Amino acid sequence: MKLFEDPIEPDKNLLPYDGEVNYFGQIFTAQDADSYLQQLLETLDWQHDQAVIFGKHVTTKRKVAWYGDHAFEYTYSGILKRALPWPALLLDIKKKVEAHSKTRFNSCLCNLYNDGSEGMAWHSDGEKDLEKHGTIASVTFGAERKFGFKHKRDKTSIYMQLEHGSLLTMKGETQDHWLHRLPPTVKVRTPRVNLTFRTIKNQ
């Protein structure tokens, strides 16, 4: 199922069942999105991501940075991470994301994909540190990329394009029943910064 040409309806659930995904389209002007992209690339504390896969410690080309209200400890892909204090830049973006999503977030995992050769395999964000069935807000700056969902049981799949300056939210039982991914592509040669605003449970 493809949603490339569907009209943008923020209140419409893009999943047919077992979860809720909403796409708000471009919530930032082109000028603001361009400015935020440049600042994010230059000022965030980007580090190569690490993961434990089948017992092996792997360092990826993709870079990440994590920020939050407190020095939250967050474990994903078998690696413990600790949040850094919010920079003013991310707080500005967070304010607009919270207004559109009507949700308050206390942390943000930032992802840098240098070009289309870098992506993410099928996974769900079901880490125990996250608020169960809470909202995850995903903001895209930079290269427009294809993004997919696949149902864990019946393998139904849905794909969409995430635009520069756009917002997507996932909530409810989405992480219980659906996987999502960012497939690699040879067509994209420019970077994409993905900000995923989340709520970490009290630690």
C-alpha cells in the first residue's frame, strides 16, 4: 500500500488497524527548515551509533545524539546512552512539535543519515524506558526519504515519503504490532536529520 500521492490529513490514521500514525506534512517553512538543518548538522554532539547485534558490538555509519530534561539513561540495541542537556535550538523545534502533536516530550533521539546509503532495518521502538503506548514524534530535515511500516503478524506494508520540515507521529499500540524502517537508496546523496521526540518514564 502506497501513500505517496494521498492528500495530507493530519487527523487521519494512516494505519488500517492495531495502532495510530499521523502525518502532518511540512510544519516548518522551507526557509526555517533549511536553517534548522544547517544548525543541527553543525552544532549537535553527533557520535557514531553503536549496537549489539547477535552478541557482536557494531559501530554504524549513522550518527546519533540524545538530549533530554534530565540525564536520562536509555538502553536500545543493547547500548546504554545518557541524555545531554537541551540546546536552545532543539527546544525551539520541540515547542512547535508539541503544539502540533498536543503532547509534551522530555527527550529527543537525533539521527543523522549522511546520504541514502544509510538507513534503518525493520524494528519497533518498544524499549522498556519509553512510556508505554506514548507518542513518538518524528521530524525530518534534509533529504526526502521513503519510510515504511510492516505489520508483525500479517506483513501488511505501508510506505510514504517524509518531506523536509515534516512531522510524523506514532502512538497507541503501534510499536506492539508494527515494525518501521528507513530503506537505503542510491538516489539520495544528501543528508537527512531525523529528530525523534519521546517520553522517558521517571527513573
